[in-house]
Amino acid sequence: DPFSAIKKKQNELALDFYPEMKAMVRDSDDPLLLAVKLAIAGNIIDMAIQREIIDIREEVLSIVSSPLVVNDYAVLRKSLTDAKQLLYLGDNAGEIVFDRILIEELTTMDTPRIVFAVRDEPIINDATSDDARAVGLNRHAEIMSSGSGAPATVLSECSSEFVHLFRKADMIIAKGQGNYESL
């Protein structure tokens, strides 16, 4: 894993900010909405972006204080109340700490099964099972490899077990540009 040191640093940076983010969610008028915005903000931790993040806290606070550009929150909230099985497609190390906050909030909604999918093998700074366990996601969701090492969810390259879960999940949350482009 040529990016293991960078991924570890990204996870540690996000974990340092975790207690403050959890307090923000706890004190929010709408904890789920703030957790969603934090998960969105976590996308700034990406080796593919063309600028350096100087102050992650400042960037995140700016993002979460802004209105959603595409606001499908009411639809999301309704879908979550009906979902019995949620598949959450992770993206990058560091970012997955922000995803953990959203997943922790989702567990308060009694979603029976949440599966967090990661890359099968190291690729750029995308999260693997080791990264997910390192940030504690395994305490709140089942961790599953997609069976693919691509920096995206390319179903034709994924394991049959993953494709089966993908097809039967009541709801899928897909993070990152790679997942957006491949799905």
C-alpha cells in the first residue's frame, strides 16, 4: 500500500476532529441533517483534489454552515425510515471518519442492517477493511469488501456476494466521484 502512511495520517487527522463533530451533531436541532452535511464535508479529504487543505476544521465548518445545493434531505429521511438494509459505499481514508458519524446517527433510527463497503485492496487513498477498522466503523456497521480494487464500484469487477447485496439493499449511499462515475 504505497499510500499507507498518508491514509493513516488522514484517519488520525479526522479522528482528532471526531469529538468536536460528535458534539456538534449531539447539540444540533437536526442531528441527522448535520451528520449528512459532515459526511458530505468529509469528501474534501481526497488525494485527487488539486489543492491543499490548510485548515480542515475551517473547511468543514464552512461546508456544514452552507445550505445544500441539491436538497433531497426530506426524501433521504423518508427512505431511511423505510430501509431495512442499507449499503454504504465508502470512499477515502479520513473521509470515513465523517461517514462513521453519519452511520452512528443512522443506528439511532433503528436501521436493522448497515453494511459499509470498502475496496478489496489498496488503491490511491481509498479505504480498505483495515482503514475502516482503524477508525472504529466496525463497531457500528458490518464491513464488507466490494471484491474489487478499482477506485470506484464497478459491478462487473465486484464479488458475487457484494453484487447480491448491492441488488437487494433497500437503500444505497454511495460516496465519492469514483462511485458516482462508475454507478
